[in-house]
Amino acid sequence: PATRYYHLELKVVKLSPDGYERPVWSVNDQYPGPLIQCNKGDRLVINVTNNSEDPATIHWHGIFQHNTNWYDGVPGQTQCPIPNRVSFTYNYTVDQFGTFWYHSHFLAQYVDGLVGVLIVHDPDDPYRNSYHEDYVITVSDWYHSPTAPLLVQRLAPHYTGFNPYPDSALISGVGQYNCSGAPAGYYCNRNVPPPTYNVNKGKKYRFRIINTSAYVTFTFSIDNHPLKVIEVEGTHVKNVSAATVTVIPIHVAQRYSVILDANQPVDNYYIRASIIDSCLPPRTNDTINYNSSINFNATGILHYQGAGSKKPTSTAYPFTIPLCQDLNASAIRPYKDSPAPSNVTNDFVFNITFARNDDDVGLLGINNSSFVPVFNNPTNLRIMLQENFTDFDKNQNAYGYDIPNGCVQITLLNNQPANHPFHLHGHTFWIVASGLGAFLSNISTSEYNLKNPVIRDTIIIPEFSHAVIRYLADNPGVWAFHCHIEWHVEMGLVAQLIERPTEFSNRTLPEDVRALCLQYDSYYKNHK
Ligand code: C2O
């Protein structure tokens, strides 16, 4: 195994991904940030320098962080934020493979641009000889306003609407906004060239598709080219005919790898990423950021070598989803059947709840608790440093769930009129059941699939439905479990799962993690 070094510089710069210029949180001056890649077994040493005015952290979405919980990048849970003009080095071994991404976990900063892709290659990939080239595509919603004022509106007392509405859809950081909605005096270019992917007729290509949105579900498709799914969030997929699909629904933070066979006539074809409007709540007069010239459809081009530069004339595959569901389980079974543990030792029921606080601010929660992070006093440091860690304020981060060891089962009940893509840090999980109805009485344990369930790290829980997941408590540390809609995170739809705290407290915290908290503390005292 190798050690691979990366340097990421965080900085706010003016960019115009969809033609409309705005300040963007860039990584090495790019949006999305640079691709990070390594092989399974390698060590990643990633130095992050924050050259912006605000603190930041980076989370490596889907990476287990075995033995390195303090590099998971969650402020208030696993580290202090990196203040401006400070560098911090993430240093971890990657004992898994697949398609991941990295993003800020501080406030809604990732929605302002702080995202990138992380790929871990597998030397034993059963599909390695089935494709010629490995391409990455991100799909994302995009907002013309920075998130700070949007959050102020979202969390204002008496606000009764839904979440801030996006202005555009992007493919690989590029969109085509109809500039007629841009206020006078703003720079807006209506002719941003579409992202283009080159293929040679007769060859096969892997595409890794990642939804880095704040809010929306996309459908992804490439005209005239069915896609064969081979990987879901770090798990290879069974080689069956059901795995070949024409249109893929992809929810916030989910990832798929597919193989495309370039077997069509030499030509140009549209790559399409469309926001599914029916997965979003209704727009009302007070919907934040609502702008009627939103572009729901981003397009890119699949270009066959020799096709010239004429515009595609291809047409989209038909597609409708009645509910905002995941890709059918039969399309994404694990390559090798991986039975879920049958013996549950920690059984949780999490109700997704909505309530208004004393100031009439609408908050989401789990079993009526909304998570409030305390950025200068992360839970894992409190556990590890115990009474030594007294130089920070004594506020406790909101409730956590203690997990001794064994197999955890979480039954998620979503009795709300909104869809929630839930992500678990530090693990993948088995989806043993999912379906309509948000009450325990809707769930029949005799229908659990323990034999060959889907494995992933991010699952959609559609409105008024449920899901039952299981995972092994094999990773001592503090792990976030949350809805990945960033507006919902800020409304408190986050739990922290405290796994094997006794064992964890005996580990040695790297000095730089504690030092970062001291640096953040002085930043914090100067900015109160
Ligand atoms: Cu993609 Cu808690 O993160």
C-alpha cells in the first residue's frame, strides 16, 4: 500500500458554474474540488489550508475511518472547525473501495461549493476488465444566493414554507441558466459549454454518478444507452439483467457506478440530469429563493469520436416515479450475497418529528430532539479527554445514543410530508425492510430480508414511509446519522451514535486534533 499526499486550499472565489456569477467556496480554485483517488489499503494524508474568512471542516463521505474517528470531519461531534489561516492534516487508511465524495460539514458550506470526489480503486474489482475508461459525473442543485441568508430565512420565527429553492441543475459543476432571471448588473453567460464525455465506438466506459445536492432528487440517463449498475456506495452489484436500467433516480449524497456500452451509431447523445419536481414540496408565495426561471434539466454530451460537433438530436427515455423511491432492490443486490446479522443487540426506533420551538422556529428532530452542535466542544474529544477537557464551555452537544457492541437495528419512521435521504457515518448498513406506512404496525418482521439485502450508506425514506436498517458496531467512535438534505441538517435532523464509548475513550487522540480545538477556541473568543 502507498501513502498519497494531497493539498487542499479552501478559498472563496467568484465563479459562474451555470453562467451566473457568485462567490463560491472553492478547493484549489475549482468547483467541484480536485479528484482525490487511491487504492484500497492506501493511506491518505490530506493537508487542508483554510484561506477563507470562515471556519470549515471536511468530511469524507462514506469512508469508514476505522481507528480514526477524529478525522471524520464533523464539527461538534468529531473535531473543532478549522479557523481561517489555519492548516489541518487529515490522515487515514482506506480499507474499502468505491465511489465517495468529500464536503464541508460546517453549516451549509458544501452547498456554497465545498465539495469534491473521492475514488478508491479496488485491485480485486470483479468488473475491472469490463470497461476501458473510468469517468466521474457529479449532479447537483445550485443556488445563486450564498447559503447564509437563505438559512436565516429558513430558520426565521413564524416561517411556514418549505426549503430554499434551487436556481439550477448542474452536471459536473456545469449548468445552463436562462439568464433572463438574473438581476440587472449581474454577470450572466447564457452560453456555458455543456460538459462533454468522449467515447470510442465499440468500447465500454464506467461512469461514477454522485448526487452532491443540498436538496433534490435527480434522474440520470444517457440517451440511447442503457446503463448497467456495477457498484452502489462501495459495494459491488450482482451481475444480473435487472441491473441494466435506462434511468437512475439518485437522491442526495447517493452514488452509483454504471457501465455504458458505446455500441450506438457514431453521433452525439444527450447526458441528462433532471431535478424531479414531484419529489420537492409545493412552492408557495413565501418559498425562499423561488425564481420562475429555474432550469430543472442539466444536459451534457456523450461524444463519439468522429461525430463532429453538431448538437444531439437524441430523445430522453420516458420515466416517471410515483414516489421518490430508490432504484429497485433487484437492480442493486450485492455482488456476493451478504446476509444481515439475525441477532439484534441494540434496537432503536427513530421517529422523524417536526415541532416549533418557543420562538416559533420550525425544527426537525429524531424522537422530538433537534440536534444542536457545540462546535468548540466535540463529543468525541469530551469522551476521550474526559475531565482533562475542561478549558471549553461545559455545554453538552445534544443527546446521543450509546451503543455497546453487536448489531444495531434502526427502524426509521417518517410520518412527515417530506422525503429524507438518511446517511450513516462510519459504516454501511443492510436495508432489511422498507415500504409505505410510518407506524410500527405497518412493519412485519416476517418480511425482513436478511438473506441478500441491499447494502449502502445513504437511503431515501420517502414521505409517510419507513425503513429498517442494520449495521455492526465494529467501529468505536462518535458517528453522525442524519438526513442529508442540508436545510434539514440545519433544522436539527441529526443523531449522534456513540459507539463503544469505553473502548473509544482508551484510544490516544493525536495531538493535532486537540491543538486544533485550542486554535478554534481563540478564533471563537475573538469572534463572539
Ligand atoms: Cu455527506 Cu454527514 O455527510
